[in-house]
Amino acid sequence: MARFVLWGTYCNDALEKRTPFRDEHLSRLSELKQSGRLITLGPTEGSTHVFGIFEADSREDVQALVEADIYWTQKIWTQIEVYPWIQAF
């Protein structure tokens, strides 16, 4: 398995728009964390961008995980980029 960095953007008024979906989103993130696929994920201050680190077999696997998230399907996240990451230390 390899590690990947996720970088993306939130919609305008994300804090308000995410409210009805937040519990489902956090529950899924917890499952991904427990399975070892998610290392960390969260918003930047001001909730304009999202940053995450995943462990997966491929970039496509991470992309599929992200696209299955309710924040993506409900357009809370508006753009996502996934990059292979080499952890130096």
C-alpha cells in the first residue's frame, strides 16, 4: 500500500450546507480510519479547503473513496486532487 495526499475545496457556506450530512460523513470517516485507509482528514481554518492523507493501493482507489463520500455527492466538496505522497519522516 502507498500513501496519498488529498487536497480540495469546499463550497461557499460549507459550514451551513454540511449540517444535514455531517453525522453520516463523520461516521464513514471513522470507518475508514478504523480500517487503516484514512490516516487523517480535515478542513483548513475557515473551512475553505480540505486536506487528507490516505493509505491505498492506487490513486484511483482514493478517488473512489472520496467520490463515495456524502460531502462529494452533495457538493460540499467542490474540487478534489489526489497526489502520491512519500513520507520523508
